[in-house]
Amino acid sequence: MQLQRHSALAVHNSHVDRARPYSDTERRVLSLDGFRKAQAEITSWPGYDPTPLIALDGLAGRLGLAKVLYKDEGQRLGLKSFKAIGGAYAVLTVLKDYLAEKHGIEGATVADLMAGKYREEVAGVTVAAATDGNHGRSVAWGAQMFGANCVIYLHAHVSMAREREIARFGARIARVEGHYDDSVRACAADSVKNGWVLVADTSSDPHARVPSLIMQGYSLIAEEVLDQTEPATRPTHVFIQAGVGGLAAAFGAHYWELFGAERPRLIVVEPIQADCVFRSIAAGQPTTVPGDTNTVMACLAAGEVSAPAWVVMQHAVDDVIALPEDAAPQAMRALAAGIDGDPAIVAGESGCAATAGAIAAALDPKLKEAFGLNQDSRVLVIGSEGATDEEAYQRIVGRAAETVAA
């Protein structure tokens, strides 16, 4: 399969200072202590296993790189997305807080909640979230697993296939006109009105606790990569998706606090159609995308950066690359076909974006030089989701996900 070069946009973060120490400002959002708490909880869940880290040597050869490593979050806990460990971890934490504050029950465990030990106490709790698809699925799954009620807000462009995937976990679905950011605002307002617990992965408040909990769950993925690589062969570059910025902030924080100036180069990837991180990094402050943010990379269709994520990203992100719409379908098909003997991988429209970004950068001589990509580069690409919308996957790739994975 030939790889087509796409015209991407790129910006370097003029505010990044790799010698700057990780400070208490960032630790109030994300910290190694918070990571260890999340790790202890999430690794105790039934079905937890680290997701595969797959060497794509064929793709690396085509791109003139030493290594391309694909972190396959499509195999995360049966939910097909990295979001599985963020939203559900936040649901667990707020329920434990509720039991302690309202009922004086300290030390409730995952096993207790799953066994229904506090069924009556948590039955009166409703958690709510707005989503492009994957975060809502995680919140709904967590609510069902731990015994709470759940309402998920979907905007007009979320597919029926994604709605069905969320509803199967018992969530009530509320549809909202407009785009993702409209659903976020509606969900927040209705949560206040109805006394629901808002489990949002984004906030305009940089000190908001729940988005930080969600991102802290994501940091487990960054740690898994370290466990799956040797110190001498760890990634030099990380290409990672941005919707509101939570996943990128989690990786940026984890590696910054651990490795300081020796951390890998962090390159955020997003669609040009919804390039809120690109605009914010370019401006040096959070900047909203005006108008329509609908994109084929459906789970990245955000117009506003999350304020807690921005606390970290403003100094942790090295570069941002924004992609045209046709870059994602090519990457999906390339991953499904396997380049030059690479294993076939099922990647959704957003899950492939980091790979699409790496391809676009490596095939553009100016970007390749600007990003410091060469024959010695070991590139980590985050496969943030599998086929979370089977109908869309078949339409783009031309066959069912299960036949690709077989």
C-alpha cells in the first residue's frame, strides 16, 4: 500500500522549556502520587491487563525511523478505547467519596461495590457526562459495574452505533442539538438542576477535581509503555491525540515528572476541523475553535481545551500537528492492511490519528526535520480506540473489524 503525503499544519510550542522542573502547580492537577492511587484501583478490576505495544517495523522502514511502536487501546477492558480507565475510575472515586460523606462508610472497595454491598446507598446516585462516544461508554460501564444510575448527553453528530454501545450499559441517553461543546454545557447545567454528579472529562475550572481523576487514570497507559520497553529503547517521540487534551496532558505530566528534560518529545495530533490545542499553543492561551467542529475523527471533535489539561499542556507539549480529513481514513486502511509485513490492527477514526500524524510528519521533509525525526527515532503512536463505530469502520476500511483482527 502506498502512503500518500497530506498537507498538515504544525506549530512548535514557544512556551515549552524542557529544563523547567515539574512543579506543585502541575502536581495539583496530575502527580505520581495520584497515579499510584489510580494504578492500585484500576489494576484490581476484573479483566485488567496492559494493552499490547506492537512494533510496526514495516511502517518504520517506510518512514525512515528506527521504530514505530503502536499502543493498542482498542483492546482495553472490552470497551475498545483508552477512555475505559478514566471515566470509570472517576465514577468509582466519587461513589467512594459519597459513601464516606453521606453515610460514614470509609474504605469501601471495588469488590464491595461490585458485590452490591452498598447497593441501597449508591442507588440514589446519578452520574452524568457528555461525550463524543468513548468517555460516555466508560462512565456508563463504571456506573453499571459499581451500582449507580447514569445519564449520558450526546450531541447531534454522535452516531447511532455509538449511542447503542453506551445504552447497552444501562445509561439513559439525552440528545442535544449542536456540537460536543453544546452537549458539555447542557449536561453541566442539568446536573446542577437535578442534583446529579457530573463526571466530566473537561472543565473551564483549572482546579476541577473530576477531570484530574480521569486524566490520572489515563496515566496508567504511559506507565504501561515504560514497563513494556527497556530504558535504552524507550520512545524518543510520542504522537498522541487531543480532543480536550486529557490524554496528552496525562502522558506529558507522567513523563515530565519522571524524566524531566530527558522526557520524550510530545507531539499532539488533532484534526484541522477541531484544532483547539493547535490554536491554544499558537496563541499561548486557551483559544476556542469557532463554528462547526464536526470531523471524521469523531471523538476528537472538541472546540475548547479543558482547563485542567491546559495547566500541564502549556508547558509539556512540544509540538502540535493538525491533519486534513483524508489523513485518518488512509491511516485506518494502512493499519488494517499492515505495511510491509506489519500485523493488521483495527483502529477507529480517532484511534488512528496519532499514526496519521506520524505518517504526515515523516513524509514531509520540513516537518520531519522540525520534529527531529530521523533514522534513530523511536516513535510511540497511541492507538486510542478500536472500531467503536463498526458501521463507520466498514465504510472506510471496506471490511468488518473482526475480519481484520482475525
